[in-house]
Amino acid sequence: MTDAPLKIGVGVPLGGMGETLGREMANAIQLAVDGANEAGGINGHRIEAVVLDDRGREEDGERVVKEFVRNSAAVAAIGHYNSNVTLQVAPLYAAAGLPLIGPIVSNPALTHSGWSNVYRFTNSDDATGLAIAQYMVRQLGKKTVVVIQTDTVYGRSMSKEFAAAFEAAGGSVLRRHTVQEGERNFADLVASLPREASAIFYGGTFEGAPLVKEMRTRQDDRLFATGDGCWDVGNFLEPAGAAAEQGEGVLVLSACPQLGEIAGSLEMADRYERRFGRIRNYAVNAFDAAATLIDAIRVASNNGDPTRDRVADALRGIHRQGIAYEQKISWDPNGDNRAAVTALHRIESGRFRQVAVVKKEGNQNEPED
């Protein structure tokens, strides 16, 4: 392969609270890129992932996207990790005609704002919020809940969608609280939670572990249900420790089935873990999103040089079997992945254990015993 490389921009946080999550996303994308290059690249071109640090902040995200846009060899992009960053920079991608796949971003606005070259690989908060809310009401008999949200774009969206779905399913939200990102002392909050609530729902990321630990310290044994911000080994599972398995335990959603459910996912995980260590979050989705984009670049190359417009056209018509979801990847008119599902997990013996999968059309597998 001697021709100039075809570049894919990758915007992720490589520092701050989201560093571990951003690095895993970048690592998984690099694994997909390396696999494609080992297989011969695309028409003599190597693929190169250009990874830039958006720090999880809007202003840095704008700087990163402008770098991608200026780079004439960049034919597409993958990113970002944070909802606040992705929503801020999506118009820049759209204006430049640079196709973007968001492997992880779940805010519904990403694909409902009219950006025709922006795609979401994972499920959105409205779908995941509906899945966990209905499961709590119908399967677990939870009819009253307190909602606690972190004051972030993700926290507000996840909590809003859950609360609306919970009430639509016949439940009642008794109280809502907002906490700040980075907060760790929840003694007063937990002491104030109304006892008539049958469960607590938390929408956020980094505050989940100290919150559930404080609940168990105060002998509050109620179910702790939470969004996929806590489907995270490093930021929730490990720091929560034994507290996550005490009382009624934890119910956490994710927009990716557990490893081994889908053909090829264990093999990808093995390659990842031999090179980078344990998978802690959404590496499978990031890898699969990158592989999907590489396939689109390959299709675009059949008609000449893979320009941004040609890649966008090829991506729009993609229909491929991935390793994250059972169904083939394809996009609905908004740019959402029709194949995406919501998986629900309990925590047992220090690991996430999948108990149900909810498809987009609402079909739910029977819970495992």
C-alpha cells in the first residue's frame, strides 16, 4: 500500500473524568482500522485514524472538528463520546459534508435535528429509558420511584426520558433531585429520600458509585436502577464494589448485549484485551461503528476516489452484519441504527449479568433466572 492514506477523524476525551472511556473508544476504532489494513486496506490506500482530544468540552470539540474539516484526506469521522460535545459540533460536520457516526452518544436530538450526514450507532435515551422503565413496572412491580440526575446533558436527557416512560407505564415519580458532576457526598440526599418510593433511578455517570454506596451504608436496600452511564467497569462497577450487590441490588441498562451474545463479539474482545486490557464500556459498539464506516469507504471507492460525498452516500445505504447487534446494521430516515437494542443487567459476583434484551419494536426476551 503506497498511496496516500484515507483518514478517519476520531474525536474523544483523552483527559479528565471521561479519559478512560475515550481511550477505550479510540482503542477499539484503532483495532478495526488495523484489521482493515492487515487485510490490504482499500484499493491500495491505508486507513489512518486521526485521534484528537476533545476533553469532553464543547470548545475543544469545535477545535477538533475544525482540524478534521481542514484535513482534505479526512473522508469521515467517528465521535464524540459526550452528548454535550457531539450536539455542539454536529452542525460543523454537516456544514462541511463530513460524514459522522456516533458510536455511543445517546441524546435523541443527535438524529432529530435535520443533519443528514450524522448517524447514531447505539440506542437513544428515549428507547433505553422506555425499556428500563417498562421492565421495572411490568417485571419488577415497581410503581413509585425517586429520580436523581446529574446536571449534564446526558444526565438530564436520560432522566427525562426514563421519568416520562415510567409514568406512561403506570408508575409515579415521587421526587426529583439534581446533583453536580463530581459530587461525592450524598449523606443528606440519601437521608431525605422518601421511604414510600419503591426504587431509585439515577441518570448520570460518575456519581452513581458513591450514591449507591451511601444508600447501602444507611441501610437503604431499595433497587438502584440506572442508565448506561453506569454500565461501566471503571467508573461504576469497581468503585461501587459490594454495595452494588446488597439489598435489592442494581439494574443497569446498556445499548449493547453482553459479550458472546452476538457472533464475533468474543473474538473481537479477545483481540482487544490482548492488546489493550479488559473491556470496560462500549468498545464493541465503537469497533463495529468503525468497521461499518470502513465498509462504506470501501463501497465509495468503487466509483473512484472516496470523497466525503461518496462516503456519505455509501454510508446511507449500508446494510451489513456487525458484531454488536443480532440484526443487520441499517439506518432509519433520521440516521438511527435499526439494529440497536437495549440490554438490561444485574450485578452478580462483581460482574454485569444480562437479564433481558429489548428490541426497538418493543419485543422483550424473557428475563433469565
